[in-house]
Amino acid sequence: MKLLVILGLLALGTLVSSDGSAEEQFKVEEENVARILASKLIQNKYLVEGLDVVVRYSLYNVGTAAALRVRVQDAGFGPFDFKPVSGLVNFQLDRLAPGANASHTVVLRPLKYGYFNFTAAQVSYLASETATEETVGFTSEPGEGGIVAFRDYDKKFSPHLLDWVVFAVMTLPSLGIPFMLWYSSKSKYDAVIREKRAESGKKRE
């Protein structure tokens, strides 16, 4: 009887030990994965219809393993709202090492003005070399922003060189004619003064 009790206790101890080692191994495997933090930022101070808008995507791997097949997909810039100028809003990185970061810049041009909701982009990746399912996350969301009409922006910030030229041409007669009359009378007055001085000099001689 005692022998059976001893054998049972040994079997229970072995089972607990095996469960503990399996749990520790699972924790180690779980910790040794990639974790990506992603941001999406609009770099412009002013968003203007028809002018370039710079969008910057930044990826940071804060995990302990390399992230593989990192894909960023942004469906927030529709073809009826923005025209691509340079770069791609959907891009892929083969590998992002632990502790590393990567950035990607896209230039777009708004086709119309008004308020626009800049949504988050989707980020998917394999969290380790043994992972079979993708980890899916999202970038930060810039939120709603106002796109100013070009005519309003041009009124406020343009140097208006053409306007100044037109203004100068229009004000030239009103300034030039009085100046010419003044200069003509002044020239006649100076001529009379010179003649009088010459006559007074001859009389003294």
C-alpha cells in the first residue's frame, strides 16, 4: 500500500514538473516575437487644394525577434480625392530587425478642398520565423483635417507680383503728371533766376 502511495506521489511530481517546464517554454517562445509600433503623420502645416501633401509612415520593432513580410496598406487616399505624385501608399518590407525602425514617405496632391478624415493604415507581419499566421495592427490616425481652396490660400500667401505691377501702372498717371508739371515749372523758375543773376553781374561790371 505504501509502495502505491509513493509511486503516485512520484508520478504527480513528474506531471507537475513537466507542466511547469512546458509553461516556461511557452512563455519564452511567446516573448521572443516581433512587435511593431507604427505611426502615420501628415508633414504639411497647411493642406491646400492642388499642392503637394507629404505623408510619412514610421515603423518601430520593439520586440525581441525580427518581423518578416511587413506590409503597410493604406486605403484612405481614394483616386477621386488625391493624385499620387511620388511613392506608394501600399508597400512592403522583407524584414525589420528587433530594435530597428524604418520610414516611408509618400507625396500626394489633393484634388478638391474641404474637410477630409485621414484614417489609419493597416500593418501586417509575421511575428517570428516560425509564425504561420500574420499579426495585424494599425498605424496612428492623423484624424480630420481641412484642405484649403487654392484661391483662398493664394489670396493670403501669394506675393501678388502681377497685382503690384497693375497697381503701379494705374497709379503712374496720377503721380507722373503732377511731377512733370512741377518739374516743368521748377525748370522755368530756375532759368529765370539764372538770367536775373547773369544780368545783375553784368551791371556790376
